[in-house]
Amino acid sequence: MNYYERVQKSIDYIEANLENKISISRAAQTAFMSVSNFYRMFFSLTGYTVKNYIRCRRISLAAPILIEGSMTILSLALTYDYESGDSFSRAFKRTTGLLPSDYKTTKSMYYFERINLMDKYFEIQNTELLEKYPDIKVLKEMEPIRTASFCYFGKDPETHAFQVMTKWVLESGLNINKDKLRIFGFNNPSPSSPDQLEYGYEVCVTLDKDFTFKDSLVKEKILEGGLYAVTNVRRNGKSDFGDEIANAWKRFNSWLKDSKYIFGSHQWLEEHLGFDDNASHTGGIDLYMPLVKI
């Protein structure tokens, strides 16, 4: 599963338990992520923190019941896992801007829709192709992304590029998990043959629009976005999973021959998933293959 699908599984778990106690660690396990990486990826894809999403969904379900008057505030609080009527009322006002007692008299209606990442991010695909390649999904048009970029040319460029970017991230006061950053990479330039040892690798770290660069080594780069197919490569306990990445690209190429797409000219990408608090990569990779519709 790519990380969109993994986060969607956590959303499905949350939705099934809005009237029960929700464990964040269980939600992270459902997404096959550590809690810190789960917080980062959930916010990155939904635009909401996990706890905010849970609160908004619960209040959205409670609001029409409150208008109907079929349940007391205390009953609603206990139904949606609040300790008391007061804690529910505070959450309700924080979400809707009104106390429950005032909300009953308003004509406005608060509604927060369940998020479906597959509908939000992915194209509708051919059923036969999806059955043959269930691990490959087509993203809707990806928006341009502002990043900090560093490219290293030489032997073992991935390791060296990540060493420089890791140091830069830490010295810049950034935290990949707390700041909910995404990490992309790609060969630049690619090796001309499998046995070429010296080539380039570029690492890009997402940034918000207000970040100011103070380093001459790390530069601003805009990843142009576009249409992509995505698949996941798991680490499976290995420090080097180059063979798995190569096999995933072969599978991409087979999928491409059966699809309604051709290889695009925009940049292919590797998104590195799973980082510890020292900015070391501990997880797998999502591969993004650029596409153009035929």
C-alpha cells in the first residue's frame, strides 16, 4: 500500500470508532507507521491534525442530534467519548464558535464531511488494470511544491545528499515530524549504465511559504507537480533496498504498456517515508512515475 492508502485505513478506523475511545497509537498501527510519522503524514494529506479531525467529525455528528433535542448534552458527551457535558460544550464551541445552548437557536448548520483520500487524490482507474496491478494507483494532478534542495554528485550520492540535508534540517531548527515535512528525492543526473558508480542525487524537503533561506549550499526549488502513478516500496528490515526499487520500476513499465498513459516529461520522484527525531530515514519509499494521458 502507498501512504495515501495507509492513512485512509487509519481514517476508516477512526470513523468506525467515533462513538468509542480512539487510540492514536492504534490508528498509527493501522497505517503501519510510528505515531510521530503518522501525525506528520495525516496532517500532510488531510490538512488537519488527527485530534482535530476526530473532534470535528464527532461534533459534526452530534450537531444535528442537538438540534433535534433527542439527547441531552451529557448523553451526547458520553456517546462521543467526552468526560463531561462541560468538556463537550468546550469542544463544541471551539469547533462551531457557539455553545450548544446557542447553537440550538441558530439557523446555521455545522457539517464536517468524512475524508476519503482515494476520492480526493486518485483518478478513477480501469477495473481490469486495477485488478492486475492493485499496488499502482494514479494520482490526480499534483500541485507544485516549494522545497529546500541539495544535490550531490559522486559515489553513493543518496547517502551524501541526505547527510547534508539532515544537518541542514537540524541546524535550521526544523523537525521533520513536528513540522510535518515531506522528503522527496531523485537522480540528478541519473547514471548512464547500471555499473556507473558516480552520478547525482537531489534531496528536496517541503517548506511553507514563509521560510527564508540563509544558506548558500541549500537552495529553493519548486517541484512542478503534474500527473503521477504511485506505488510503495517497503524496507523489510534492509538498509539498502535498491533491488526492490528496481523491481518496482519494472512493474511500473509493465503497467504503463497496459494503461492509457505514456511516460511524462516532468520529474519522477521518490518520497522517503518514516523519519526519527534525528531526521534519519527509517521507513520505505513511495515512487512517483510521471504520466501523460494518451
